[in-house]
Amino acid sequence: MQLALSTWQEIEAYLEHSTGIIIPIGSTEQHGPNGLIGTDAICPTRISAGIEEQADILIAPTINYGMAQHHMAFAGTVTLRPSTLIQLVTDVITSLQQHGFTHFYFINGHGGNIPPVTTAFCEIYHAAGKSVGPAPRCRLANWWRNDHITALAAELYGDAEGHHATVSEVALSYFAHPEAVKNVSMSPDIAPNGEIYDAADYRLKFPDGRIGSNPALATVADGERFYQLAVDALLADYKTFISGAS
Amino acid sequence: MQLALSTWQEIEAYLEHSTGIIIPIGSTEQHGPNGLIGTDAICPTRISAGIEEQADILIAPTINYGMAQHHMAFAGTVTLRPSTLIQLVTDVITSLQQHGFTHFYFINGHGGNIPPVTTAFCEIYHAAGKSVGPAPRCRLANWWRNDHITALAAELYGDAEGHHATVSEVALSYFAHPEAVKNVSMSPDIAPNGEIYDAADYRLKFPDGRIGSNPALATVADGERFYQLAVDALLADYKTFISGAS
Amino acid sequence: MQLALSTWQEIEAYLEHSTGIIIPIGSTEQHGPNGLIGTDAICPTRISAGIEEQADILIAPTINYGMAQHHMAFAGTVTLRPSTLIQLVTDVITSLQQHGFTHFYFINGHGGNIPPVTTAFCEIYHAAGKSVGPAPRCRLANWWRNDHITALAAELYGDAEGHHATVSEVALSYFAHPEAVKNVSMSPDIAPNGEIYDAADYRLKFPDGRIGSNPALATVADGERFYQLAVDALLADYKTFISGAS
Amino acid sequence: MQLALSTWQEIEAYLEHSTGIIIPIGSTEQHGPNGLIGTDAICPTRISAGIEEQADILIAPTINYGMAQHHMAFAGTVTLRPSTLIQLVTDVITSLQQHGFTHFYFINGHGGNIPPVTTAFCEIYHAAGKSVGPAPRCRLANWWRNDHITALAAELYGDAEGHHATVSEVALSYFAHPEAVKNVSMSPDIAPNGEIYDAADYRLKFPDGRIGSNPALATVADGERFYQLAVDALLADYKTFISGAS
Amino acid sequence: MQLALSTWQEIEAYLEHSTGIIIPIGSTEQHGPNGLIGTDAICPTRISAGIEEQADILIAPTINYGMAQHHMAFAGTVTLRPSTLIQLVTDVITSLQQHGFTHFYFINGHGGNIPPVTTAFCEIYHAAGKSVGPAPRCRLANWWRNDHITALAAELYGDAEGHHATVSEVALSYFAHPEAVKNVSMSPDIAPNGEIYDAADYRLKFPDGRIGSNPALATVADGERFYQLAVDALLADYKTFISGAS
Amino acid sequence: MQLALSTWQEIEAYLEHSTGIIIPIGSTEQHGPNGLIGTDAICPTRISAGIEEQADILIAPTINYGMAQHHMAFAGTVTLRPSTLIQLVTDVITSLQQHGFTHFYFINGHGGNIPPVTTAFCEIYHAAGKSVGPAPRCRLANWWRNDHITALAAELYGDAEGHHATVSEVALSYFAHPEAVKNVSMSPDIAPNGEIYDAADYRLKFPDGRIGSNPALATVADGERFYQLAVDALLADYKTFISGAS
Ligand code: NI
Ligand code: NI
Ligand code: NI
Ligand code: NI
Ligand code: NI
Ligand code: NI
């Protein structure tokens, strides 16, 4: 069930049997020579749609922009300031709380969102501690940080999976948008690894945007496998979350 | 050309022949008994996709959440605080400016976004006045405030077009998502009109969420007509904007 | 009755029979070659004083500074950032709410204030929705956007009324401050019309600050006619507002 | 010369011979049983007008609202949050800096404004230290903290001058607005003295709003004497300030 | 009793007999050729430790950074923006309020902290006025603004005590950290006096950082005398404060 | 070399051979029945002092308060809002940048500080990307997340090391403050493990504040071993950092 395609009366009805919601959150940032700028939003959106096919769970519209300051040396990247993203996530949760939602499950596609989104959770909890009403519960599910996903990526690509513009995320985005598959030659095959400081430092060390990956290996077929794994794993995790079991 | 489906190198190439971009912006809010909560994001997204089919213009990911505080008495509505939306729009423009974009054309689906978005434009202009670099140009195109659109709505529905959950926007959203068409009986046929103060006042005066409209009249076929008109009108307006002619 | 000339005990007494207040809000910005920089504050202040002569309504001190970023290319203009004006209006309303005021009627002299002031109203309503106590009611009355005023301006000046540094506002400010009437020659008689982007763009298109007007036509006598019309129209509107009739 | 009654061209001309400006700043707050709520704005406004009569100095419109949180237990008091006042003062200075003003002389009527206004000065200086352009110079002249004023008050009223709703400020406001003189009996003659914490504590200790004063002694004639002294003292201080001598 | 060296159960026990706490607050800023950059934090920290030796009073960890924008032209100075310090002090008080503390006694070492800290107190009071629960009480005790201290400084050093990098504060910091005593020659013996505007103006007028002082006179022995006086005076003042006697 | 015990001239001299600085950052929060509320500040402070003994590295005053919202259900905990901590860290870095420092090495004692501090780094980098001057380099060294430390803790305590109020941190704080060692009986020996949501949830699941640890095992002697390991490891890491090798 998609919030965007529902009426308010349908949401009222949904709230009678569940107060949980899934909110996909991504980023709009460079993903190397063959990765899509929308990768980090596309993956959570597609995974959420897969979950929706299997269970009566409400899916909110995707937050398409995230915190990507360190990618700003590459054209097309858009970044929110961390403070903006904190406010945005806070406003989304606060609005939904007002209608009776209590469990907020964010499916996240981008590592850079973790500090601001978890910070928003802290603020939500802190504010709730001073109010009456049911205590909110928030979780940030980073789809790629999952034993099933990392095991498959290791099996398929070994060291070529990498750390940004990874093969698995490019594959999943290709599965979601096969019309956007790119054939681009890259050199070296596997991008270098390392730590980054600022955006200029990033560009200097990783001139085509990839970190440690060879996304030329990404295929639609592999993407579907990652997608299925992610749907199953996150649906199970959501059910645990909503049941209050952890 | 969609930003989300491009690589950063493709954006670099685009910037060599154009520094303009279209950014759809909507809201996630109640639209009466048969209108979709995502209506205000769906319409600009679909219109932008139509423009993209006709011209080599870059389309950014949709901003799915807007300023909808006055709709908060209806389940499922999500609102950003005005300050959050101002920051969000400012961050999106500022990021794109850094890559060389100069013309920011927002296609908007929601009246409540107008004060915060135009405020963000003021702040962008004010900041730019103290910097070097090309002066940014911003426009907020409210797709429904258009002579062609209002003429067709008047012709088709007369007084039943209304002011919120209008027939035309519901029709356009149905054209975009025919799988979500709802058959819901409403009473009275045409909702009352009037001014609103706060969210409680809204609900009291307009208990099913509509203002002045009879969206039961909305059809996919009508929606397609509004869509075509909007694509043509906004594409023409974008071209004028980008040419600097006004 | 003026708040500034009252004691706190007199305000306590006033609150026993009315919880409404009028707050004049203006701007400090260029108004062309013969218009006063204080025009937008002077007009609401003078109209409010006229209302006070006719009815037992409390008038707050004038907010003399507004949002005028687009006039900053002309010497003497002072602008608040929109966020500052939003906070300022919010603080004024919030303070008065604490004493029991419920109806806040702003008489505004400047179009650029509309987005921030209505945004402040939204925030006030949103906060009130989460508190107990009587629901606040806010209205922004833009004195020049009034059928009586526009009809008289059309009758007297036709196309020369214009859009900034209009004949009617210059006339009204001359009526309020006849000691400040300026005799300045302008060329062309009627300033050009058009849209503006930023402050530099404004100065480029409208080099003497006027938009579409010939304020050389402004006289004290005309100003008095606009003043009388505005007092009557806004007093009537205030009474409707305070009665809760709309 | 008043900014509000000037044209932008007149300000351009003024800037050729002076880059200094006087900005009256007050508060809208209780001043005991016979003191005017506008006292703290009325006094600086009237003193500034007196200075203007004697010298070619530009006077800005009065900032009518200040920081008065501790007076909020008395009806009619309006307070800005300190952060709002800091932003407001910062915006006024920043705007005027852009036109070439360098010396900002605030004539203040209210002790509670001192921390936020001096804080704004610090921020202005700190920002200027990172920019090019002439260094700004700001001064906050608290009209009542002046040897001439305190000597006259001591001579006329001794201990009855007090600390809030003082005889001298009530007298000066009566001189400015003789139509608003109030005859109110007070008991005790001289209000108690003491320290305050919050607004409730203030009301408890000083139930009619006065601290240590007997403002029943205030007369228009005395007010004129304070006015003359203040005009002379502050004009001299302004000249020293603008000359850079201190 | 030091908060940092206690367990939470010990704090629970303390709260059964007292709801007061002392919070030392300093600054990290230049103090002339022989004064320590930490002087303003060292003095309140040492005085608080002395108080703790004499009475069962809880001492919080020191706030080591303050508002020192005007010292920024000297290496090693660190300044918080005033808004940061206001938030910091507000957060510290608000947290402690939640546990039941009601009396917040800040021992301050730096004049520049006074506006932001007292502003934070105003905000705390204002917020408390809208809540239930015991009213908070805050005091800012500036250790050097004390009749005993100023009398001793006058007796020992006369005019050489000065206004920044004073002999007394350097002496007290030497008593606290005898290992850091510096022997530095200064010229002139007594630094000049005067008012300052911004950081550049400060450095120009007071090239070695001192204002009006000859801190070469500072000794550990004198420092101990100031320390003893400050401990006695502030302990007595704290007792009055906590008793509610003023 | 300690910043607090230096003069500004000594800092100028230091900057001639190094532009790096170490900044200890902690928290003031419950650490179970025998752990000190200051543990997270005490450990980084003591480790920094140890580094200072071995190398000519400048140590800034400790930031004693951190982000501890989830510990607020235990008396004595003080938390900064995340936004406050972000501003605080930003101001400290920005101030030091102005004097020529380029490498900012934070030794951190508290996991809850990681999101806000790394967020501050992002903002610093983003701002620097728009300025001239040397690019800043920031690192957050969490002393307990270190192979040497975790290996020793595993060897000494196995599963009893835990996740909050760990044996290792309590031991290190005891080494730093042997006068504050507490003998407290705890039950069960090893506290439970689990995830937390808000502060109330924390208290419910972990009623004495510990997570997974048995800090009764902590000794001064063990603390010294952790201290020595941390000094060696962080000093080596600092040298790598400052050399630009990673
Ligand atoms: Ni990614
Ligand atoms: Ni709509
Ligand atoms: Ni106007
Ligand atoms: Ni006063
Ligand atoms: Ni000092
Ligand atoms: Ni810890």
C-alpha cells in the first residue's frame, strides 16, 4: 500500500490495524562512470515496492535527496546540509506521529545519511520523552549492510564489490531501471581504496568517483538477486521491529 | 534526460549546452475522498516526464514533501515546517549552482509551497548578490495556474472544478496512475467553499477534505488532456525562461 | 486606543471586552524618485490611526522593517531576512496570545512581506494545534489590494498607477506627511513594467526604482481620498474578522 | 533627516558626506500604573528627533519591539526572543553596510535590550573581520545611563527615581505625548526594590510593575528637561563616535 | 562533591537534600604576554574546588570555551558564537532541570560570557513560565566583580590591576598552576586603557593583549589570597541564593 | 604542551613548526553503579596528557559535555542537543583555523558524539571547499575502538567487557582518579545486552545503567594498561594523520 496512491480515509483504515510505515530515503549523487546518480534512492524505492507486494505495509514517498557533501566535486550531485536533512526527517516523523503512527522504518540507500538520520531519531526520542502519547520507535535499515547481501556480493565479485558505486548497488539500480544500463569502459578495472576527507580530496584520490569497485560487472540479473534478498531480509526485520521483539 | 538515471559524466556533457534544470516539487497531503495523497507530487512528476519526452531538458528527482500544515487534521498528510522547506530548496539550488547550473525551473503541484519556495528564491538571490559568478535565475511554475488549464477546467466542470482536490488535479493524477482510480461516493456533490485558518478549522468547514470541488467527475481521459496542455504550456514557458526573454 | 500610549491596566480592561488587535507592518525601502523610503510603514500606520479614531480598537506599535531584499540595490533600503521577519511576527503574536488576545489583524503596506507573514501565521496555527487555549485567528490585510482602492486608482490614474512606488501609496504617504512632499522630475513619465529576479536585475530594468507608475501625479488631496477609503474598508473587514463571520 | 521621509537619491547624497546613522530602539512593555507601554520606544524616538533638529544626522525608523521576557506577566507587554532581536539588529546593520554606512549609533530605551544588541554587534564585527570593506563601528547609547540624566534625576526625585518605570523616563514620555498623561494613584508611593528572576517572580515582588520608583512625580515640564539633557549629551557622544576619537 | 567523579546513584542521593549545583564557566583566550590562555576557565574551576572542600555542594564539569570573538586576533584564542554558547548553557540547565535541580549557580571567569549566559537564563525562565514544575533559579557569579576582590586588587596593585589580563586573575591562575608561571618582560609596564570595537581594533590598540594591567606583578602568593577571598565570598553568595533569601 | 597553560606568543611559536592540535571530547553521563559520570571526558583528557608527555603536541581544553540524550533517565546526566554539539565543534575548529591550524584530532570518549562530531567535520569541509586557504583535516579518534584496546579487554574480561560502562573505561577512569574508585555491589554480575530506542526504554532494559558489562572487575592497575596502550596507539595514529600519509 503506497501512501501516495491512497486517500486519507484509506490511511485511517490502515491505522486501525497497523501503526507502522516504511519510508525509503536516498541521495542524489555520483556513482562512478556507469552508476546512476539516483542509485541510492532507486534501490530503497524498488526494495520497498517489493515489500509492498508481499505484505500489507504502508510505504511513504521516497526522500530523494540526502547528505552528500563529499561527492560535490562531481557534476550532478545534490547535497542537503546535515541540519536540513535532520529537520526533514524530523518533520516527516512528527507529522505521521500526529496521525497515530508509532513505528518508523527507514530503508536507506546511502551511508552519508546515517549520522543525520540517527540524529533526527535522537531528537524525536528526546522530544517524545517530554510528551504524553505512545513512545515512537525508529529504525534505519541500511539495505546493503546485511549479511545476505554482503555474502552474495562477496561470492559474486570478491574484492571488486568495493565501497562506493559498489557492484551490488549498481546491479540493483539496473534491475530497477534496465532502460538506464550504461556500457562504459573504466580504468583501472577495480578502483582504488582509501579514506577521504573533503570533496576535493575525494576527487583527487578517486577521479572517476568509484571507491574500490568494478561496477562494470553489474548486471540486471544480479540486481534481481540482490533485490530479492533485500526484500526478504528487510521484510523479516520490519516484522520483528513492528512486533516490538527487539 | 533524468538526473536520477544519468551518470555524472553525462551531466558534465549536458552542462556544455545547457545550464537549466527542471525540479518537480509536490506535497504529501489529503485530497478528499477519491483524490490521492500524492496528487501534488504525481502531477509535476508526470508533467516533467512529458516535457522530457519532447525536449533535451534535465529533470531532477521530485521533492515529494511540501508545506501542508493546514491539511494535518486528515490522516496521512505529511508536512514540512516552512523553514525546513526553505532550507531544502536552498540546498538543492545551491548544490546545482556549484556545478554550473544557472536556471532553476520548479514545477509545483501545491499552493502551500508558494511562500516557502519563493522565500528560498529571495535568499538565493540575496546571497548571490554578495558573490561572484553568474546570477541565478529561479522560477516557480504552478502548473494549475495557467490560462489553458483553467479554461479547460471551466469548460469541462464549471463551478465543480473547485479549489482543493480539484477535478483537474485528480484527473491528471488518475492519468498518471490509472491503477489508483477510486470510485467513492461523496456528499454533497460539490464541496463547500470558504476561507480557512488552521487545520482544525479546515476539517470543521470541509469535513471530507475537498474545497469547492466535485472530483467524482475526474477521469483518466480528462487527465490526459490536462497533462498535454500542461506539458505544452510549461515547455514553452521554460524555453522563454531559459532564453532570458523574460 | 494605542498600545504604546496605554498602561498595562488599561490593556487588562480592554481585554474584558475585546481580544482583537491591529498591528501595522511596513518596510523601509526605496519608492522611486519622489516616494518616501518609509512609505510602506507610513501608510498602514496612518490608516490604523484613522481606524482608531472611529472605533475602540487597540493598535500596536508599527513594525517598521520588512522583507525588501529585491530593493537592496537602492541606497537606504533595509531588509530583514525572511527568517527574521517570520520570527519577529511569531514573537509578537505569541506574546499577545499569552495575555489573552485571539485575533491578530495585520495591516500591511508591502507585498514582499506576504510570504514571510503568512508563513508565520502557519507556524502559529500549527503550534496552537498542539496546545490548549483558544485557537488564534490571523489576517494579513494588504491595504492596497482592495476593490475600492484599485477602482479609485484606476479612475484617477489609469495605467499610471503602476506596481511599485504606485501613485496611490505615494499620495497616501504625502497625506500622512505633507512636510515631506517632493517635487522631482522623472523620465519617462510612466516607468516600465516587467518581472524581476534579483536586486541587480531590478536596478537594471527599473533604474529609478519605480515599476509601471508615474508618482509625479500623487497629491495630498488624493492621498486623503485613498486614506478614507482604506479606513472604511479595513474597519469593515476587521469587524467581520473579529465577529468570526469569515 | 529622517530615513523614512527621504528618497533613495537623498540617501545617496547623504552618504557623500557622512556614513553614520542613528537607530532608535525601544520596547513594548509595562511601565507601571501611569507609565506608557511604549515608553522605551517613545523616549529614543523623541530624543532622536531632537538631535535631528540640531544636526544633519540621518535617523532610521524606530525598532519598536525589544527583549522584555521578564515583563510578560503584565498585560500588553510584547517580547522578542533574544535570538530574534539579535537577528533583527544584525539585518538592519548588514543592510545599511551594503549601502556604505559604517557607523551605527543605536539610541536605546530599555535595559533588557543590552545583551542581545551588544551580541549582535559582536557578530557583526566577527563577520566583518572575515570580509573586505571598511570595518563597521557600532555603539549602544542607553539614554538614561548618563551622568547628566542621573544627576538631574537625583536632584529632582532622590530615591524616588527608581529602577523601572522611573520618574525620568515617564516624564520624558509625557513630554513626548502630553495627550497620554495619566493621573493614577499608587500605593505605596515608592515601589519596593530588589532583584528579579523570572516573569512570575517579577509580578510577585512588584505587583504594579514599578521597581523602586514613584512615577506619580513625573511631569511634562521635567520631561522636557530630561529631553534637552539627553539630546545634548547624545549628540556630543555621537560626534565623538563618528569622528573616531574613541 | 564533583559531578564528574560521582555515580548517578550518588546524584540521586544528593538531590534528596539539595537541588543546587555550581557550574564553572570560562573561556579559552589570550591573556597577554604572561597570562595563560586558560585563565578564565582555570580561575572558576579552582574556586569551585575550594568551595567543594568547604561545603557539600555539587560542582559540574567546567565549560572551557566561551565567547571571545574580540580576542581572535591573538593566536590560540577559541571563540564560540554567542548563539552556540546560549544553546550550550540552555542545554546544560535543561538537562539538570529534568533530574530535579532548581538552582543553577554559574561561576564565571570571563566578561564576554555575560550577555550570552544571561540571555540563556532569560530563555530558560521564559520556557519555564509556560511549563509546570518548580521555577528554575539561575545566577551568574562573576568572581572578579566582588567588593573583596576589587578592594584587595586596588590595595596591592592600584592602577596596575587593569581590565584584561588583570594582575588578580593572572595571580589566581598561577596559584592554580604554579608549574605554568611565566617570566616575560613587558613594555610598557602598564598597558594602555581604552574601548574596543572589533578584534582588529583590539590588536591595534593593545598589541600584546593586555588592557590597563601590569600582570608582571602577579605572584602565586597573591593568587592564593584572591582565591581564598573568592571562595569565601562566592560560598556565602551561593548560600543566600540557594536559601531563596534574594 | 597545553593550550590552557600557554600564552598566545607560545602558540604563535608552536604554529611555526606544527599546525596540528589534539582536542579531547567527552560526555557527562551515567556509567552504571560504580562508573564515574565524567568517565567519557576523563579518559580522553588523561590519554591526551599522556601523549603530551611523549611528544611536542598541543592539547586543547576538554569539551566536557556531549550528546547523551539516551542516558537522560539517570540522574546527573547532561546532554547537549546534537545541533548544539555540531555548532560547538564547528566553532572550535573554525577559531583554530583562523590562527593557521590545519589538522584537528579529536580524542573522543563517547559513542553518542560520533554522529554530531562527524557531521561538524562535513560542514567544515563543505565550507572550506568554498574558501581559499589550506584545506582542513579532521579526525575523530574513538580511543576504545582500537585493536590493541579491544584485544586487551577481551583477554582480561571476555564477555564481561560489555558495551556501556565497560570494564576498560571504568578502569581507565580509576587510573586517572584513584581517589574516586567505588566499591559497589551489582546484580547481575554481567548486565544484559540489547538494543535501545529512547531514554525510557534504556532505563527499562538496563535498570542500573550498564549494558553487557561487569565493571566491578575494573582496577587502577588495569586502567594503567589501557591508558598506556591508548597513548601509544593514538600517538602513532596522530603522527600518521599529521604527516598526511592517510
Ligand atoms: Ni550508493
Ligand atoms: Ni493538490
Ligand atoms: Ni510600497
Ligand atoms: Ni523603560
Ligand atoms: Ni580573563
Ligand atoms: Ni563511556
